Amino acid sequence: MKCEEKQMLISSYIDDALDEASQGSMFTHLADCAGCREFLRRSLDVRAGLASLAQPEVPPSLDRTVLRMRPLRRGRVKSARERVQALWSHRLSVPLPSAALVALALIAVTLISISLWQNPEVVSVPCLPAVDVYAQPPAGEDKSN
Amino acid sequence: MHPKSDQELLSLIRTGDKGAFAELYMRYSRALFAFCSRLLGDTQAAEDAVHETFMKLSSGSAAIAEPAALKSWLFAVARNESLMTLRHRPAGGNDDAESVWADETPLSLAEKEDVRSFVRAALSCLKMEYREVLLLREFEGLSYGEIASVTGDSASSVKSRLFKARRALADRLAGVWNEERENR
């Protein structure tokens, strides 16, 4: 337990966040404790190891999109043009499966529309027999009606 | 001519000064991108997070309560954007609250060749709450108080997490460094 407390001090010492009195206590302990000396050495190795990692480069696409932005004045209401500009530079993050599903649905709807356009279904309407309204009534019927 | 302070740049940004906005972007984009990239392990998601951060600055600079703490504000927004990305990812890894590791132990990644690869792998296997404090301290040089304002924790919690993260990495990578020393 005592070593854990001292190792916490060592961690703060590495961060340059340890006061003089605590530093004295830490160094006194380090003189007698090989385990904590080893912890200090390893912690410094961690720092060196992290420092050796290359810093990722900012992608040029990020420079382009951000440097096109125009900051809004404080208290000013956005103009319609600024709202449209903000809309164009806004990004929407969509999960890949959802995007693929929407794309597939669009393709399916397009294909069905094309096939219907090219082969319209022939609708046949049954025709009634033609009736000649001017024809003479059959013989024997009352003509007075 | 001395470079303008963050506070001066923010005052200009609030008047709609595009040059000041660009200067601030050039000052912090690299650090923010590196932070998000290492936090997420994904450069595309990191790009989106930094983009959203500067969108918020361009549209909401008036809402920044402490202009003197602009750097912390930028990192806090970038962190929140990164966490939102992570929420959409499938959960996994280690649920043990006492453990600092989120994923498989890095030394099992036997195909890694050099020390840097081991360090990178070990860093990416730390749980988010340990990784973020280590990144902000080691790469950005933020104080405990500044890290606390980014993560929304107390300074003592930051100090404790830094200690645990260092101890975990030191233990995990001890074999690698010992081997390297023997080879020298």
C-alpha cells in the first residue's frame, strides 16, 4: 500500500505536478525501494515510448472544408445564405449498413420502374355486344310502346 | 509581431473575422486531429470529429464561457464528438470496472514488430477513460485541471487515472523494453 502511494507521487513527479515536500518524501523512499525505482524507470520508458509515436497528419480534405467556414458574428442572426452555406458544409454520419440498405432499395425501385415502363401490362376490358338503337323491333312486339 | 493569443483570436472570431478563425484552426487542428485519431483509432472518424468541433466554433463562439480556456473547450468538444462516434460502435471488450484494459492484452499481438508498434497497440487497448487522460497529458501537455475541464472529472480523479494508465502500460511493456535493452 505504501509503495502504491509513493508510485502515485512518482506519477505526479513525472508530470511536474509534485510539491517540494512530497518530492523529498518520494526520493527518500526511492533510495530504499528497488520496486519503486523500477516503476520510475518504466514510467519514463512509457513517456519515451509515447513520444516516439509519429503524429498523424491532418488530411487536406479537413483543411479545405474547415477553412471555407465563416465564423458567425456574436449575436447576429444567420442570414439565409449563411444557413445554406452551413448546410452545404454540414456532414451527416450514416452507418454503412443503413446506407447500403437505402442504396439497395433505391436500385430495386429504379429497376422495377424501368421494367414497368418497358412492358406495360395490357388491360383487357370485356366488350358488350353492340346494340343498334335504331334497329326495328322484332316482329310481334307492340309498336305503340 | 507577436502571435495573437487564443483570447484575442476568439474576440476577432466573434466579430466574424475569417482570418482569425483560420489562424486558430492552423494552431490546433493538428493536435485535435492527433488526439481524436488516437482516441478513436480511425482517421476518418477523427476528421469528422474535428470538422464538427470547428463547425461549433464557427457557429457558437459566443457561447464559450471562458475565452481564456479556449484550448480546453476545443478538446472537450472534440472529445464529445469522438464519444458520440464511439456510442454508435458495437460494444465489446472488457467490462471489468477494475481493469484499465479495454481489449486483448497487447503482448498477445505477437505479429507486431518494433517497440513503437507495441506501444501503439498497448495504447489502443487501454479503456477510453485512461487513454484520454494519458493522451491529453503526454501529447498535449495539459495540466490536471485542464484535463479535468475537458473530461468533466475532478483533478484528483485525473491524477489517479494517469497513475493507473502509466502503471498498466509500464507493466505490459516491461518485457518489450527489457528485450530491447538486451539487444542494444
